[in-house]
Amino acid sequence: MALRELGGSAGTQDVYDKIIELYEVSEEELSQKHRSGISVIINDIDWAKNYLGYEGFLDSNSPRGIWTLSKLGERIIITDKSIVLAKRDIQ
């Protein structure tokens, strides 16, 4: 949803910011860190990106630091409760 709202392609920080905005992540939540010092929220977002890539929803040929929806990713609608494939052909 965040990447779609950003036009289907965006830099990592823009994606982080949009997800934080859409999910109304609090400053308290953002301040939580793993022992390594990385933000728990940012780490979770990065893991989600990996899984979206594994499933083919993100373009694997995007330049480093850019998230881009794949053709499949453009068709998929992911919510907190479901994943729906839009009814149009992949070109």
C-alpha cells in the first residue's frame, strides 16, 4: 500500500516514512532498538521487503536503495487481513 501510494517506486527512506505515516507508528515505537542498535520497526520493514521480494511482488532489478513494484506487485492488494490478486492480465 505504501509503495503504491508513492507511485510504485521510491527510495528506501521514502518507503520507511510512508509506512510509519500510514501505520501511525509512534515515536516510542520508533525509539525501540535491538541490541545491535537498529530500530525494531525499520528492521521489521526490511524483513517485509525481503519477503515481498521472495514472493515476486518487488522488482529484483531495481537499483540499490530503490523499491519498485513488479508486474505482479502492481496487481496484488495486501491488507492486514488478506492478499487479493486484481483481475487483470500481467503484461
